[in-house]
Amino acid sequence: MMVAIAKEPRMSDAAKAWCEGLPLSIEEIVKIEQRVMLERVSRLEISDTEVANWGHLIDEDDPGAAAALRALLERAVVELAEGRRDVTSVFINKTWWMVTGGLSWGDTPTDAYDLIVAVDGFRITERAMSLPEVEAAHATAAVAR
């Protein structure tokens, strides 16, 4: 049995209160959260050691391996934010977690397994989204309209 677990994105109390003061739909809030996570991925410094540690997810010998790893993390953020049927959410000890897994004999048990492991390994969702991060993501969304 193999199980992958990562914290779900969450907002700080100030960011949550700010969003509640706006007429935002659930879909718009999810898009804001997604933009914050994508911004965090874009700022990640990916070392050669991390490329070696996560090489099983990408072509480690590729000279653009760090960029490939960043692209994988971006894909993970987008796919996990949109929801997948091989991922569920559970609330344990005051924290929401994304979970996937199952029986495995060498291969990963679900398509989402590696995505969740990578998001958790790079600690993208480890800290709550701050008010400045949420405001910037909202401004980006407003400009995109």
C-alpha cells in the first residue's frame, strides 16, 4: 500500500477575511489560491541536489531538468486545484490534506501520486497564503479579465 499526502492550500486569517469582503465565487477563490501556488513555484530555487532527488519524475539527464521539474510542479498545482477523482481531501487535526494511494507493486498507485509527493516535497503548501500574496493573485486575475 502506497499513500501520498500533502497539506491543502489554505489562507491566513487576514487573507480569508479580505476575500470574504469581496463578492467572490468559490471558483474565483480557487483560482486565486492556484495563482498564489503558481507564483510560489515560479520563485522556487531548484538545486542540482533536488533535481537528483526528484529525477525519477523527470528526465534527470536533460540539461533543462530544473525547468522540467518546475513544469511538473506547475502541472501539479493546476491539476490538484481543478480536482481529480484519484485524490480526496480529509480533515485531520485541524488541517485539510490531499490524499491519494492504493495497492502497488512497483509503480505508483495513482496518476496523482507523484504530483502530490512533489508538491509536499517542495513544501509549496506548507505555509498559509498571506494577504499580500492573495491581493497580488486577485489583481492578476482582475487584469486577465
